[in-house]
Amino acid sequence: MSNSFSIVDEVVKFSVEQPRQALNFTVATQGPPGPPGDAPRILASITLGGNRVIATTTGGEGVYADCTNTTAQRVVGFSTGASDAGTFCDLKRTGTISWPAGGLTPEAVLFLRENGLVSHTPPATGWLRQVGVAADAGTIHIDIGPAYWLGE
């Protein structure tokens, strides 16, 4: 078995040769850091309310995520305030977010429902996607999981 590596244009290339098989790997260097903190923004495609689950359109603009359609696969976070169509909407992807409506069951999972709303009751059809866990009656710990197709 022989091993070799080289550095070309700040990309490390190495290969490991074993009897009958050669494995080649390319490892790129890390890119520049993203924006500080958890303050991403998205251009609102429609008027968006605050404290709703937001997804992207295929064009990359913000809309309400919805368990009845493929926006459930493109969740990007919760809106932190209302935004008019054509303006930027601030998002929160991690940590906690206030839930002014209250009524949450502490430590219970929250699922994406229609029009960016959440519920402790999972949908029976469409897309199943966990988006958080209730920290208390008025606070959500954001925990966005994968989307699963339940069928129609």
C-alpha cells in the first residue's frame, strides 16, 4: 500500500492505494465565514406575518411554509416580524422564539401546518416536519427536522 498527497492552489489532494483499488480524495479549504450571529434575511415574495415558519420559493424568495405542498421541504426558519412583499424578512433558525399566542404544551414537539403555522398535532397527510419544541407555554425552541412525505 502506498500513500501520497500534494497541495495545489490551496486544495489538498491525496490518494490511498490498496491492492486492486485506488481511492482519490479532494479536500477544499474552508470558505469565508458567514454573517455574524443568527440574523439571516430573505426577500419576501408575499406579505409575511411574524412568528411564522418561512420557506423559499424555487426562485429563492420567502413565503409561508406549508405541510400541504413542497414548501415544507424548503424551510429556512421562523420570521421574527412582519414584512411587506418586496421587503426583507428577518429570520431566526436556531435558539428560541416567542410565541405570543401562548397555549403551547411544554416539552411537546411542534409540527409545521398550513400557512406557516405550527401545532402539536402532526398532519395526517402531506409533509411531516418538526420545526420546534415548546420550551414553555409561550416560547418555542427552534428544532427544524427533515421533511417526510406522508402521502395524500
